[in-house]
Amino acid sequence: MQAHNGVAFVAAIDWTPVIVALIGMVGSVTSAAIGAYVVYQLRTPSGTSIGKQVESTHLAAIGANHRADAVARRLGALERTADADEAA
């Protein structure tokens, strides 16, 4: 029966793939950390994220468009015709 010898176990390990894997892992973790930092820092001056700001602007534009249509209908203006490239 063999005795459990930790030194023999460590000496039997081929360290080349372990070191290569650690080098790759350091690069991946560093890249992920930098990416997370950039996403965290990407904010507008008001403190909201870019995506939330774009969504708010989009909703405000839709509301302004509906309001302009309502005012035009109230004034008796002709209905707008959709441009050829405008989505239906």
C-alpha cells in the first residue's frame, strides 16, 4: 500500500499546462473587469445609463408626435401621409 505523499504528488504534475491556463485566465479576468468598469462608467451627465436615456427620449418623441397629431386634427389640418421609407 502506497503512502500519500504530497511532495511526490506535486512533483508528478506537469506544470506547463497549469501555468499556460493561469496566464490565459488572468487575461480573461482582466478583460472582463475592464469591460464591467466601462459599462459601469458609461453614464450620461444626469446619472442615468445610455439605454435608459435613449428609451426616455424615444418615448418623449412618440408622445410629442401624438400631441402634434392631436393639435393638427383639432385645427382641421390635413392628415399626414407616410413617407415611402417610414415604417408602417
